Amino acid sequence: MGENPRARRLADRIKQIIATRLDKGLRDPRLGFVTITDVRVTGDLQHASIFYTVYGTDDERADSGKALEAAKGMLRSEVGRNITARITPSLEFIADAIPENAQHIEDLLREARERDTRVADLAASSAYAGDEDPYVKPRDDEDDDQS
């Protein structure tokens, strides 16, 4: 089933409004360096899930999450003033795990490169266990005539 184009447009607009408001600043000292990564709106346009990342430590991420939850009402009012929908969607802030996932993928790729290097080193210094060409070759017709 295809995505609702109206919901996508509303999600893009909400992302822009929230990012602009966060750029202007909130009066909450707990709020860190927050980046809005994605917004998803339900098909009935009544609920918006806002995904965000925070640059910093785990404590700064937790504090920023609390600050966003505390500012949810003010941010919803801001969204309601700047959209043309009849109903202002409720907002839900979800910490996005993109940085952690990216770091995990980087660690896996580094480990794969190290294993490839070890395998290449072993292959360079290895020798065949038997003949170099262990496959049976077809007999020549001349060998059959002599028997």
C-alpha cells in the first residue's frame, strides 16, 4: 500500500517547524545539540512521531529527551499555528539510534577487513596438501589405442 502524500507533506512541514523552533532555542538548559532526523505522521494526520539525535554523552541525551518532553505542548502549539490542517497532531519524541547503529556497522566492517587481511596472509604462505591440480583429467585417445 502506498504512502499518503498528504501525510508526507505534513511530516516535512512539521520537521521544518520543529527544527526552526529548536534552532531559535528553547529556554531549557537541559536541551543539548538536537538534530531532527525524521518525522512520521499517521494516515489520519492525528499523530506525529519525531525522531531526533543528540550530540553528546548519554546523560546529555537523556536530559535533552526530558527537555523535549517538557516542551512538547509549546512545540505542538507552534506546529498548530504554522500548518493548515484542521487538527493539530499530537507529538511524540523518539530518540533515533542512527549514531549507535552506524558505529556498530563501522566496527563490523573493521573486523571484516582485519579477518580478510589474516586470510590473505595465510593464503600467501600456504601450500597445496596434495597435487597442485587434484582433478582427474580425461585420457587421451592415443593411450586407449596402445592397450
